[in-house]
Amino acid sequence: MTVLEGRPTLAVAAAACVGPLAEGAELPAVPGFVASAFNPLVRETVRRCLGEPGEDNPLVGAHPDTTAIVLATVAGDATTSDLASRKLVSGRVHNPLLFLQSVTTSILGHLTIEYGLTGPVSCLAADSGIDAEALDAAELLLLDDDIDQVLLIAAELAANPRTDAAFAHLAGAGGTGMAPGGDLAVALLLRESEVGGAAAPELTEPSYRQGDLGHLSALVAQTDHARNALGAT
């Protein structure tokens, strides 16, 4: 494991990132979710971080009850919010799947079933420093003796007119949240660092251009030095 840069109490056991400059293949659909890229993006990033679900999964198979999940996002599934709003104002029949997707933790419920995880699940947002807020939440969870590791996920979709206006409003109020240049998600499997564990390597520029990363840049930078469960760095 690698000690997380700037967080000596946290170590990265596995990591993955799917973003604007990643391979252009369409992400696998998630059963029961429609229309939006948010949920397939989150699920694929987690799959690349943890590996395929199953009882023999080395990262989560031994920790079904002691793995917590934190999803950090400012705008959430803005595609679903837009689609549901347009249907509502036009008087069209509302799709019940869109109501499900409007709850950001819905995709986390799907993942807990896939991976057999029964630890605590939470979602958070902040107008500034979402990376710091998410890592603070992970550290707080790891203080609990019943939690061995935290799967931290951060995700944002590419900006649309709705989220452009939202981020502009946040900026006007002093917030530093900034949408990425395209759909972007990062997953870090975090554990308490061991005394004398491997030190964090000197960080270089992340493999994505800074302008593409928005407010997730600090979390993405951590993935450049951690190997994910599928064997890639």
C-alpha cells in the first residue's frame, strides 16, 4: 500500500480513474438505470479499482461488513435531474426509474449488492474542497473499530447548462468547485496506514491534463501511484 500524499494516516490499497481522456469505449450499462452516464461511470470505476465482484475478491471478500463507502459529488447525476425536470414541466408521464436515479446513493446500493458489502454508505457534497471533505470523511470512518477500509468514490459529469449555472453560482459565493472537462470518476480503496509503511512517492503531473479534472484533480493525482485490482496503474 502507498501512504496517501498529505494524509499520513491513510494508505491507498487500490485505485482507478475513468475520465475525459480515457479509452473511448462505451461503458457497460447498469441494469435498472437508464439515460445517464453517471451510474455506469461510477460502477465501472469501482470495478477497475476493486476487480470483479465475488466471494473470492481479495480486496473485499474478507471485509463484507467492515467496508464503508463514501460517494463525493457536487452536481450528482445532472443528466437525470434535467431529464426528469423537462418531463415534469412538459406534462409527460414521469419515468419511475428517473426518481430512483435522482437519489445519488442508488448506484451505491447496486454496488453493495454486487460486492456483498454491508458497511455504512454515505454521500456528500461541498462547494469547495470536495477532495478534502471526502478524505476527512474516510479518516473519520476509519476511527471506528468496526471499519477496516473505505471505498471513496468521487464523480462528476461534464458540465451542461444546468450545472454551468450551478457552478457559476457557487463561484459567486466564493466556492472553488469546478466541473471537469468531461465525465470523470475516481475510486480509492483507503485503509489506515501502518507504522513504517511505504512513503508516498513524489507526485508528478497527473496523467490527465489539469484543465480536464476540475475539483477532482487532487484525488485523481493519487491514482497515478496506486495499482488497481485489474493490474493497471
